[in-house]
Amino acid sequence: MVHQPENREKRKNRNQTKKTKKIPDLLALARLIFMLTCDCQLDKRFKAQLISAAHHIYPNQTSMFSLRRKLISSGARLAKQAVRNVAAASHPGPAVYPPYVKDYKTLLEMQAASCKDFKDHNFIGSWKGGQFDYITYQQFGDDVDRFRAVLAQHGIGKDDKVAIISNNRLEWAVAYYAANGRGAQLVPLYEAQTEKDWRFIIRNSDAKLLIVATPAIYEKTISYKGADFPMLDSVICLDDAPGIPTYKALMARVRSEDAPAPEQVSPDHLTAIVYTSGSTGNPKGVCLSHRNIMANLKGRNHLLISFYCKVALIYSVFTGFGTVWGQEVLETAHTKKTVCYLPWSHIFGLTCSLHACLGVGASMALVPSREAVLESVDAVQPAELSSVPLLLNKIYAGVLAKVSEQSPLKQNLFHKAFAVARERNALVEKNMPVSPWLDLKFRMVDRVVMSKVRAKLLGGKLEYLSAGGGKASMQVLHFFEDVGVPLCEGYVSDLFYFI
């Protein structure tokens, strides 16, 4: 009786050891299941080794038929557990962030870090002479510093408002970060807005400085300085013109001066006041803090990570290389290019184009007009594109139109390929296991059909789409997901604090 506890302990350890020997590495087992259940063309010696390993795992299964059946019945459970194990190993705790996701507190912190870390990389490309002319991150940081000095000379300080009437352009981005560097907020307006809206927003926001795109807008707005706009002191024109204060002339004036250091602002400090369209009355100003914007950027990055890790984990269960592929896609974000045509005066375009691009060190080509979007996409070959559903609907309709011109055999192959992709992706969306056979079929149609569609889709290098400003149909969303280009919808809630 004295030795009974010791015997029990030994028996427990022995059973545990036996159990450990019988339970193999789940990831390796998942690969084994895939190879032995999909009739892969394997080397005879390698296949014999796999069968031997399978018999070692399930020694009671004597025939190949029973062994296959056991592997298939265990596949779903083991594959699911393998995904969990790989996910746990890749992300051991909620506080651990991958190296390509920076935990910035403010946009100023993000801008300073990106201009330092990616100083030699291209950032914003403007259409000049029939091509995109890019400036580097270091040049952008220098321009922000110089324009911050210009703003200081115009008396712009903490919590002042700087309004800008302009379409997307390099100077717009410079003005945004320079104003934030003075602790001020940018108030963006559209060139296409009515003058009635301009007057209301500039007065309502108490703008102290107005920046306009063209001399024509300057002539319309210079008269705003007066009794009706008691806070407005100055108007600056971005385009060159004689006899008026222009961006180029003011930047040249401070070239030899030391720029004032950026103001230290908290995450709760306001970065911008974005006004609504005014379709239900006067436009309403939405006060956005650095914390607001950074939360959106982090959410967007985590969404991308979630998608790529999900794809990577599914592929790694069966091939062993998916996790590396998914990580490489994200870690090389600074080498990617995008095309920007959504207006930065809208929070969706501002966040998903300007801020998101700058945060990861990517380069961005500014489309000169909406009519030039597809031409610009073909020239740039972007990896990411933020769009509106209307453009995506046109692309989807164009693909279907081209398919309808093909032979019946090719049409049938196209529709069957997308049926396989939809069956597989419907399971992935619900976090349900994908059978090895379905996954094999998916990878085959992806190589034969989807890869050819992707090669002709928006430049051929597209990896990710985001859309906002309207509702995209499920048919269009499924098309882009099934073809291998995930599409994320952005939306704006009405639950804001208005001024």
C-alpha cells in the first residue's frame, strides 16, 4: 500500500508517454492526410514512407482502404486543430503585434516614422508630362516641415482651423500634416461644392486660413475676408499665378529658415473636421481625433492580417508554405503601389488612401481625373485600390461580357471554376474546414482559370480592394473574393459628434 501512489504516478507517466508518441505533429499529419487522400502523383518510395507513417499513427488499420477512410474521417478535426496550433504559435498573445503593424498613437508620430524609415521610397506620384512623377518620403517630410514654417508665419497655432478647397494633390497632403504639426485642424472642402457650402463651412468652422486650388477659386474667395468671416485672415493659392500669395512662392521664402518643431499633441487632440454633404440641410462638421483615425487604420491593418493569415493557415495545413507567403505579403507592404482617385475630402478616401498608404510606406499615384482611372491602373499596376462600388460593378460586368464572347467550352469552364471557388470560400467564411479534395480542386481552378482573370484585372497585380460610398452587391463581392482579390467594404456611421 505504501508504494501504490508511486505506481499510480509511474502508470500515469507511462500512459502519457505512450499518448505523446501516438499523437504526431498535427500540421505534418494534415499534410499526410492531404497527400494520401487526393490520389496525388507521388514518388513510390515517398508514398511508401507516407503509408508507413500513417500505419504508425493508426496501427489497427490494416488495409489501404480502411487507412484512407480513417484519415478522411479524422481530417476535418485534425486540420482544424492544426490551424489553431499554427495560429497560436504565430500569435501567442493579444498584446503581440507583427513587426509590420506599428502601434502609433498619432498621425504625426506615424508621418515622422514613415518619412524616416522609408525615406528613399516613392510616396506620391503626380501626373506630369504623360507620366507619374513621384516624390520620396524624405522629400515629402521636408515639404511638410517647410509648409509648417509657412503656417507659423501666418499665425496658425494650436486648435486653429485651416480650410482647403482642392481636389487631391501633393500640396493637399503636405498641408494636412503641416497643419497637424502646428496643432491645428484641417477642414477639407470639394472644388465641386457650391459656393454657398463653401461660405457656410468656412464660417461655421471658424477657419483662420483658407487654401484654394486655383486662381479662379482665389478670386471668388478673397472677398470672404471681412465682417462675415471674422476669423479668416489669409487666403493662399496652390497653383502659380502673378500678384497673389501662392504655395510655391511661400515655400521658397522659408527655404533657408529652420522649421518650427511639431507640436506635441495627445491622441485625443483633433486632427480634422470633415463636413457632411449637407443633403439634409446645412453640412455638419464631424470632429475627428488622432485616436479616431489611428483606430480605423489599425482596424484596417488587422483586417488585412486576419485575411492573409486565414488564407495562409489554410494553405499551410496542406502545403506547409502558406504561412510564410501570408507573412511576406504583409511585410512587403512598403514595396506596393496603389492608385488614388477617391477624394480626401471624404473620410473614406482620406483614411484608406492617404493615411493608410503613408502608414505602411507604400507609393500612391494620384489619378488626374475619374475618366483616367482605368488608364492609370494599367500604367501603375497597383497591389491595392480603394474604390466605389460603381467602378467594381463595371469591371464585373466587363468580365462577364468578355466571357460571353468565348466558346461554350470556355464559358462552362469559367462558371464551374467559380462554382468550386464559391463552395470552398463559403466554408472559409464560416470558419469551417475545407476537405482536401475540395481544396485540391480549388487550387487547380485557381491556377487554370482564376490566375488568368487576375492577370487581366486592374493591372494584373491586385491583391486587395476596398470600397465605400455605396453598397456593393453580394454577387460582386463574391466575384472578387472568388477570383482571389478580397474586397472590404467601408461604411460611415451616422453616430458622430457634430459641431
